[in-house]
Amino acid sequence: MERKATSPQETMAGLRKMALTTNPRDLGLGSDQEFPVVYGLVVDWHIGEFTATIVAMRDGSASLYTTSTFGVIGGVGHKSVRDAAQRCVMLANNYAEDTSIVTDFPYPSPGKVNFYLLTYNGVLLHTADETQIEQGQDKHTPLFMAAQNVLTELRLVTEKR
């Protein structure tokens, strides 16, 4: 039986879903002093007609997934990426109180940014207005900027290749 080839978009959507649905215990993760509530962060926002997703994890792994054909997977092999990802996840621990638990993980509506906080007890969601984020009027702006820093570090290491 011939297996159907998976498109890049399907692959990236599958990796995003895996990040959102994998149980932290299956990764050997538990709460500690550095990461008391949140072990990972998934941030989705629109770039033109596509959606970009930054995934940052407490171990320093970080990836960019898109709904187009472009993505960057891994990043953990580069200190600058590891440091940016870990700082981002540490910061995300400060935002867990004003979010709600979710079991579905849609992409955001146009003009919105979704922050999925991966916690040891489930996934939390905060949706923000992109304009308010950009203008620094949403309290999640520092978290968005930390995710943007992860993106910058991923971009810089891929440009060196």
C-alpha cells in the first residue's frame, strides 16, 4: 500500500498539535523552582494570510511553524536559542493566573494572538488583540516580545547555515 505524502503544512500542524497535547509526564517533566507552573509556550499570530507559531520549551528547544511551507524545527543545539526559549518559558510562568484551561487549540482569528501556556495540569489560553500587543497596551506584550526574541534567535542561527 502506497503511503500518501504529507505536505509541509500538515507536518507543521502536526508538530504544533504534538507540542500542545503531549503530557509533560511523558517528557519526564515536573514542577520545580525555575519552572513552577509552565513548562512550555505556544504563541500563534497572523502574518499576512498565514499563521506563525513559536514553540518554546523549558529545555531550551524552540521551533517556528507556519501554515505556509516554511518552518524551523529544533534550535536547542544553539545556546542563543536555548537561552531565549528558557527566558520565554520562565516569563510565561508569570501569566498563568489570568488564563483559562482549554482542550481545543484553534489558530487565532485575524488580528488576535493566542498564548497557549503548557502547564503540568493542562493547557491554558489567553487571547490578546494584536494591535494592543504591538502598542504595548496589553499586559502580555512582554511575553509576546520574548517569543519574538526566540524567533529572532532562530532566524539568526538559520542565516548562519
